[in-house]
Amino acid sequence: KLDSGLTSLLASTYLGGSSLDYGYSLAIDTSGNVYVTGYTYSTDFPTTSGAYDTSKNGNEDVFVSKLDSGLTSLLASTYLGGSYIDDGYSLTLDTSGNVYVTGWTASTDFPTTSGAYDTSSNGMYDVFVSKLNSGLTSLLASTYLGGSNYEGLMAGGKISLTLDTSGNVYVTGYTYSSNFPTTSGAYDTSFNGNYDVFVSKLDGGLTSLLASTFLGGSDFDSSYSLALDTSGNVYVTGYTSSTDFPTMSGAYDTSFNGGYNDVFVSKL
């Protein structure tokens, strides 16, 4: 934590166990508490009494931890995962302080909840989207999202999520699955190349896939981040190796520039 002028280090802490620990995303609640997620290889990653899951489950687990704004106290901390490999990449908070986290899982027994959109593993690696209460004591909702090949593992892509003003969940990443779930009327319901970006929208309870589309060209396409504007339009960015990545007439740059990858920025 630094001051607004970046002149003073106001607070700074380690967080981890005796093996490898990686932090990828954080968010701050209305009280200034800090939520962070990533993944850990540590069987002794710090958890708190009463947390949803205080025991490591597989080779690597997602962690979700909550610290006070001064980074002096670990208020809550939990593992989240199944018996194989699970990595957390992005989290955000809803208006009630509930925590949404996404990443990818290779666990066929990743924890899901009754009535969730997809309670079964689909392939080699799937996206997961999970919702915990603000105290990290309860798993309120959790679903798989994926096709029969793999999502979110190779090529350095990251999975990211955000919420709209109605509490719906938008998630982006990339997929090798030609049967990644899309929805009728979506921008692109057909797989385009080696791997494609996906952008998907679920309801806040993670029970329904409201909209889902591919985005990409005939080569490699991978996304890193997405955000919503005040009208609810979705901006997504990442990188592409596709010379035919979809662009629009009048856009800043409609031609691939050379090298192996270009950045893309798209609005849906």
C-alpha cells in the first residue's frame, strides 16, 4: 500500500506458506478490507478458523484471503479446490460484499453447488467461477465453464471477470474447445482457430449462462482483461497472432502489424 503520490510505503506484508504461492488479483471492499486470490502449493498456507476450507486439496489450490486495510491482520483465508490442480486469476466483489473468483481447474471434483450452471468437469481443464460470502466461510455458488478440450492453461492467457450493475458476471479467457458453450444469437458461435477468446455472461447466482461468444481469428487469440462501460458494453483485451482477427471499419488499426503477436482491444 502506497500513498496517492507514491512517495511513501504505508503498509506491506508477505502472505504465504512454506512452498510456492502466487498472487494474481485483489479487490477492496467498502470498509477498505483487501481481498486477494491466486494459487498455492503450500499445505500450510495461512487459513482462518471457520473458513470454508482450511485444508489443501490437491497439487495446487486456489486461495482467497482477506486482510484489513492496514495489512496488519489476516481477517479470513480459505483454500478452494479439488484433488488435482486449481489456479485463481481474478476476483471481484458484489454490492453485498460477496466474493466472486475465477480461474481454471483440472480437478474433476472441484467444488460446485446444487443448481449451478455446470456441476461436471467437461474436459482436460475448465474455467471455474465461484462465489463466497464476505467472511469466506461459505461457498454460495460455484460452476464449471468449458468444453471438451481445455480452457485457460496454455500460452500465458489469464482468466478475468467483472460484474455489471445487476450483478451478472462477465468472464473472459481463451479456449481450445470447439464446443465451448455459446448461446443463440451471440456474436460468434463457431470456433475460429488454434485457440479463441471467449466472453461469457452468467447470472449472479451462477445458475444460468445468459450469453456466450467466441472472439478470434484463424490463429492464436488470448484474452487478459475485460471491463464494462456505463451502458453495459463489454471491452476486452489480450493478444492475437491472427492476421484476420475481427476488426471494424474506421477502427484505429485494422491490419496486423507483424511480429508474432499484436494487442487487440474489442468492444461488444
